[in-house]
Amino acid sequence: MQTANSGLYKPPVRFGLGGVPLGNEFAVITEKDAYATLDAAWSAGVRYYDTSPWYGLGLCERRFGNFLHTKDRSDYVLSSKVGKLLKASRQNKAKEYFPFTPSPNNLVFDYTADGVRRSIEDSLQRLGVDALDIVFVHDLSPDNPYLPTPWEEQFEIARKGAFPALTRMREEGIIKGWGLGVNRPEPIMKLLDVADPDVCLLASQYSLIDHKNALRQVFPAARAQGVSFVVGSSLNAGFISGSPRYNYGKENYQIPQPIIEKREKLREAAGRHGVDLRTAALQFSATPDVASALVVGAASEQQIVADYSSMQVKIPAEFWAELKERALIEQDAPVPG
């Protein structure tokens, strides 16, 4: 394991718009509504945008790029993902992955050095911009059901290919930073042993509902190496704010009873203190010292404006004290001051 490197890139913007909903993952978002959401985000002051070839198999990148290519590139931070190449075909299987996407693309996993370079070039073309700030190696994780071979084998391909290629790109100034973008802790722990990432996208792992493992295992390991996190899915794919799903995947509507009960207890506590639970959840996920930014997905202009505004609200200390007293959050979990 390497020692902390103070020269690692951290996004200079603390709040970002995540692209999953605008890739039509959960429902059809019209072009008009997608651009209204992006316009509202920009007008509110959002200056970090996180996308991926995976979100709607190219749909999200096209939408983000259509909006952002008219802005000054130095005015915002942009991250996308590598590991999945898209190939247009009349016989495409896009709807098997995303029933609501109009994408013409098939998916090819490729974690090699050449695959990473190709993926970045393709993303820049879809986005219509000349550079990415951060590149996340995407879904190289045990929860990815689509990988062609077990995730450890794909990780080994990335260790020899994607990881050193991204380090070289960082050294050459092509990108500013790189890391993994995953929903599980195992790949991040493995990455810290074998490579020199700057920042990882930690999704579904640090929320009011579930944060113990990140707090005890992942954060200390990253802290020791100066690696920070962009925290994603702090609402567990909208679950905390009332959506009938928990995290991602085809079975995400099957929500374990203890998870539902915990949300009820959190809602009760929030009600007692006059706190908006969604606001509390967003602020909680953004508070750790290793959290350099929070990205939040939004499907409408109302959602992104509400989420951005939530970061400015003062939450009474008594609320957090009650959550700790009732063991609804870990005793040593940092809370907003």
C-alpha cells in the first residue's frame, strides 16, 4: 500500500448533477424535460456534471454534451466513465439494459489500455467537448451481472491495462484525475493496493440507511493514501425520498423489511425536529472529510433545484443527536456542523 499523496486531484466543486435519470434509467424523460433539468441546474449554480456511456447507452452523454458544449469548458467540472464501449447496430440489445432508452447501441466491456483510450475518445465525441476532468473505471464490481467473466478476472485486465493507461493520461495532462466508479467496497479496497487513483465514485455505500462499512473500512484505507470520494446515490436511488426502489439492479423493487423499517424511524425523527429527510440525507453523505463532492441524480428542474438548495439548509444538532442515541446512525459518523 502506498502512502498518502497530497498532489492527488480533488474536484474543486462540492455538488454535482448525476446523469442516471437523464439516461432514462427509471422512466422516459423527454428531451424538453432533460434540457429544462440541465438548464435549472446551471442556473442554480451547479458546476459539476457526472455522466457515463452506460447511462441510457449514450443517451445521457448526448444530452449533457448538447447542453454543456455551449458553455465555457473552464467553467465546470466533467466526469465520465470507461470500461464499456458502445457500438451502434440495427440488431441492438439496448432495451434489455434500459427499457426506456431510444439508444441504437450494443455494449462491449473493455478494460484494456486501448479500450480506455477509445472510450474517452467516443465520450468526447458524444459530449462535443475537448476534455474530461475525471475518468471513473465503471462497474468493475461483484454486483455487475453483465460482466463477461468474473469481476476479479476483469479487474486483472484493468490492473494491467486501464489503470496504468489512466495514470499516464493524468501525467500527460489529458485528464486531471481517475479512480473507480462502483457500488461495492471490494473493488475500491483492491484498487488502493495496486494502483494510484485520485478520487473514486462511491455509490450506494454512504447513506443514512447504510454507511458502517464505508466509515470503518473504506474511508480509513483511502485517507491513508490521500484518495477522496465523489459520493453518489446518497438517497439510495431515491429510496430515502420515497421512491419504491432501493439502489440499482433489476431486483431493486424488492426492498428488505429492515430497510423499510429504518426509513420509517428516520422519517419519524425528522418529523419531530421539523427536518426534511432528503435534505438531511444529502448533507450527511457530503460531510466526511474524504468526501470531496456529492453527485445527485435528478429527473426534473424541481428536483435539482430542491437538492441544490438542501445543501444550504441548517439542520438542528438535536436531530443528529437523536439519530445517534437511537442507533439509527453510527456513533462515530460525522454529522453536519
